[in-house]
Amino acid sequence: MIASRPLSHLSRAILLALLGCAVDVGANAGAGGELPAIVSRQRSEKKIFTDSEIVDGFLKTSFGAEYHLAGRVDRIRKFDAPVRVFAESDGRADRKAQLAKVVADIARRVQHLDIAMTDDAEAANVRVKLVRDRDLYRTISTFYGAEKARDIRSSLDPQCLSGFRKNEKFEIEHSDVILTVDNGDFVFLDCAYEELLQSLGPINDTASVPWTMFNDNVSMGFFDVYDQYILNLLYDPRIKAGMTVLEVRSVLPEVLADVRAWVKQVNNLAE
């Protein structure tokens, strides 16, 4: 419960299904700067993983959905177009600036993902709503309706959340992210990274993988190495929207070799 974890956000991602669906610290500083809670996590971060550990986390987060409204969740979901993020702010320019740094950090660390901020709401396919904590459930109601908002609150009790809609090819067409702005820098960044990344496709939270931020027992506040593996696998051109687990497994060995080289390079990882 939130009350028992005041430094965390118990983030939950929602798959909104429509249309028939549902290093060293310096090298990985990201948007968190010198926040002590983030610096300490970066210093103790696990960075060396076996192939099976990476593949296990990728499959568990990229297939399925912790919460979904309709449609199949047994296929790869991802954007197949440039991702443009629009922030709808409540006046907190500092949070909007932090969000922009998060987006830039994700863009730098995921090789085949074209993602950037935009000031044009009509051009955006990811909308980030920045709200006060007291307005969270009212905002959820405007997005999903009062009945679904009550269900979300009773079953998930989130402090931030994300959801997307996909087409019949399982290509994500639009994502919505709701972030609260008044719960401190660490919670904001922790939420921003997790929800933005999950809005790109890996929306299934799992308690069985201890290194991913897509585990409600894990709070990072930065784009950790393990989750860079997951997102780089997902956005490799050989992993296509609509693929089944068996289809993905058939190409994973060659994809993983290339992803390992990229993650090593971008994080200055040792041999």
C-alpha cells in the first residue's frame, strides 16, 4: 500500500484497449542529476546479466498486461512510427523540464527509437498529463470514465499510470501518461521513467524479475541498464508488432547480440 511505502509510487500501468484491443554514475546520470536517492541506486545497480535473465524479463514485460480492458495481450505491442511526446502542464515548468530530460535520456539509450518532445499537441502520439496528487482520480475519470476509474482505484491504487491504444496490427497508435507533480523529485522521476517506458509497449508489471522498474517492488528513478536491454530488444526492427512469443524467440539470439553491443557502448560498460 502507498502508506507503507512513502518513498515509492506503486506505479501501475493500464493497457487501454480500443479498436478490438485492449556504468558509472556519470555515464548513467539521466534526468536525476545528483539526487542522493538516485545516485545511491546507480552505484549499487546490477549491470551484468546472462542472456536468459535478459530474455526472461523481456518476454514477461512485453507480453501480457497487468490490467487491460479488452483484446488480446499475447502479441508484441510497440510504436511503428516516430514517437512525439506532448506535456500538458499545470504550470509546473520544472516538472516539464524534468520530463523533457527523461525523454532525451530515453532517446539516447534506445538505439532504434525515434522519440522527442513536441509543443504541438496535434502532432503528439504520447500525451503526458501533469497533475496535482489531489486531482489524480478526477483526471483518471476524464480519461477512462467514472466506473473504470473506481475499478482502477480499488484494484491498483496508483500514484501514476499509463495506457495505450493499438490497432489491429498491434501497433501502438496513442499513449496517455498521468504523472503527479507534488510528491518530490525522486517519485516524479521514478514515475516518469516507468510510465513513459511502459507507454512504449512493455506494459506488463511482474514481481518475478528483481532488476526491472516494471516490478512494483522496485524504484529506480533513472533508466537502468536492465530496462535498457528490454527497450532495445523491443525496438529492434527485427522485433515487429504482432509477433507471438515463438516468433520472437526465433530472432532473439541475433537481436540480443546486437543489443548487448549497443547497451555496452552507451553505458561504457566494462568487458
